[in-house]
Amino acid sequence: MKIYTICLFLLFTGVMTGCSDAQDSDIQTDGIASYSIKGKVVDENGIGIPQVEFMIGNHTVYSNTEGVWCANYLQGTVEVMPSHHDFLFFPSQLNFSATDSDVLLVGSTKNDKPAFASNLLAWLKSMQLDNGLIASVEQGNTISLYDNALAALSFITMNEYSAAERIFDYFNQHIDSEFLSGTGGFHQFRDISGKPNGDRWAGDNAWLLIALNNYASKVNPQKYNNLSITIETWLRGLQDADGGVWGGTTVDGTRIDKVTENMIDVYAAVHGYDEFHRSILSFLKQYRYDAKEKFLVASSTGRYQYALDNHAWGYCAFEDFPISSLNKTSIYQTTQKATLNGVSITGFAPDIDKDIVWLEGMGMMVIAFQKAQKDELASTYLNETKKLFIPSRKYLGALGLPYASNSGSTFGNKELWSGADTEICVSSTAWCIFSLLRFDPMASEYHRGATKTDKFWLE
């Protein structure tokens, strides 16, 4: 079945047959080969929606009392735009170029934005395992530390505190057995049984601390205090004499290079403002800041010196950071055809290769635009993101986003994994929840007392 996501979630049905009682178009063939489209539009409960208007060029067709609709005698590529006074449809446009007799659309009632977040959250909650952790993709076997931090933040902002606590409880119970063993830090990945693997990244651990900070601020400042202090102590210990923070350690214990993104995360995660934070800023000013363009870079030279997340997170983490840094993100802007539904989506790639729209990065940019009070841009890119809402294959009523619009590469020309453009993933889904609720995970530590002199970006 071909499914087009235009709302909160989709309902799976068998192949639809018959359309004779729907109102057909009167588009003529003029002797040229033509094709037809046939489908059904339903609400969240699977009930057909009558009188949905489908604009096809200059022609209009409507769904019947059962929600069935048809369009005949079509030629070439056509754009179909559904509309109804009581329902929202995402995407607002569908593209067809050949016969399709099994198109299922679902409408969501207007002015129901929280419901989008609720259905996204429903997927995260349904994915939570007995041990409290969440796999990165549906029916996957890989658990990411960063993804679980984002899931915990999603639960906190939606007042699902017990779900967040289950994640924190897992890591709290593994301080001695994992975090304090070897070179320290939680591993980036583990399997669904909890067996850790992969490197121990500063950034991933910092995001867990960011989640803990938000929990402490909103729920209970003492419950996970030991876990928070343990992570903070390890992060502080990664600082080099030049002020930069090492990226962590690899599986074999080798030190990971200093990464701009990681240092933003660490700066945002560690409480207060002291010499540790001041030294990070000093390093960034000297080695990772384009003073002319006024934004942070991943490296001083090379093709991949620019990275989208440095713009979004830099603006959100550093007080009074230049709003112009967000304007420079046009270098990552791209339009791609989505693998899932063939719809064109305009957004941002992770780097200047611009071969995908990065849905996780879209959420980051929406939050940054919201913080900068660029609400029109935030709304534009949030609506672009909604074009790729997809239903859970396993959990009825649950909704999510893939990692990318299409197959291609992530940062640094690294090939995306199979399913990155078709399977629901945690990171994109969580960042969309943040966008819908205007929740900035870094806001709790934004006003930390950095002096004007230390804010090198104001020079």
C-alpha cells in the first residue's frame, strides 16, 4: 500500500476497491494516454471524511460520504492538493505520474498542534524497553546514549516524568560498572540488552547531563545529583591546557580529537561559569571561530569546515551570539525528493554536500529560529518537516520522522545507513517535539554569567 502522511498518524487497511460512487473528474484525454488515481481519506479514528476537496490543476474532485475519491483521465505529472475546513493535511501537496489505486490519507483536526507532539511522544513511549532504554529505530537493536538523552528531554517537556526517570535510572545503576571503568564515560552505543559498545564521546555524555539538568530544574533537583556530578567531573577532566575539550576516548582508549560540536555540548551541560567555561571560549575564539563571518566552524580549513549544528547549537548555547550566524545557514539549504512519498522538501543538510534534508538538523534550526524570534522561518521549516511524518508499523496512533529525506550522506560524506530515509528514528522525532512545543533544551543554562569580555563574538 502506498501511504501519504498528511496528519498525526495513518491507519492501515486492505486494498481499496471500487470508486464508482465518488465524484470523478471530467479531465479529457484528447487522444493522449492517461491514468487514474483512486483513494480514501479518513480521520484519526479511521472514519471516512466526506467532502474533502482535491485540487488537480484547474479541476476539483471531492471525497464521497465514505471518504472515497477518484481522479480519472490524468496526463503527465500532476499535483494533488487536499483541503477541508475542519482538517489539516500534511503534506499539503501530493505528486502523481502514473495510475495509483490505493492511496490512503488521514486528516487531523485543525488547531490541534499539541496532538502532533502527543502522537510523536506516543512512539517514544511505545519504544521504551523493560530496561528503560529506547532503540534508535523501530525494531532496531542499537541504543544510542544521545538518542536516549533526547527521549528523556521529550518526556520531561511533556510531563511524562516517570518515563524519563526510567532512562536516568538505567544509567544511574551503571555508574560503577560502566561509567567509572576504563577511561570513563558512558559508551555511545549498546544493544537492547544493555551491553555497551562504541566510543565514549564527550558530546553524548554532555547531552545526558543536559537532560538531567532539565529534570533537576523542573522536577527534582536532588534525585540524580550523584549521576550529574559524576558526568560533570569526567567532562571537566577532558579539558586540555589550551582550553579545548577532548572528544572522549575510542574503544581502544585512544583520545578523540577536539570537536567543536562536542565543546558546545559540554559548555551547555556543565553548570555555572568558571575558568573551565572561560577556557572553552578562549579555545573556540582562537581555533574554531570565523571572525569575519561570525560563526563557529568545525575546523579551520578543508571542505567540511562548516557544520549546520554548530550554527544552531552555538546560537542556543552562547548568550548574545550573533543572530547573523543563523542567516549564514543558507549554505546548507537544499531541496530533495523524499524517498517515502515523492514530495519535495526544502530544508538543511548537515554540511555543504547538500545531498539530503537532515530532519534532526531541521528541528535544531527551528528551535534556533524560535529563540531568535524569527517565527516566520521557524514556521516555514517546521511545516516542511511535517511533510515527512510517517506512521509506526507497530504501534497504532504513533507517529515519527526518518533521519533524512532520502539516501545520501551525513556529515563529512559518510554514507547513511539503510533505512535512514524510511524508518522512524528517535533524534528527528524528538527534535520535532521540541519544535512543536518551542522547547530549547539548552535554555536552562543560557544565562550563566559570562562576562562581556569573554563573549568574543561581540567584538
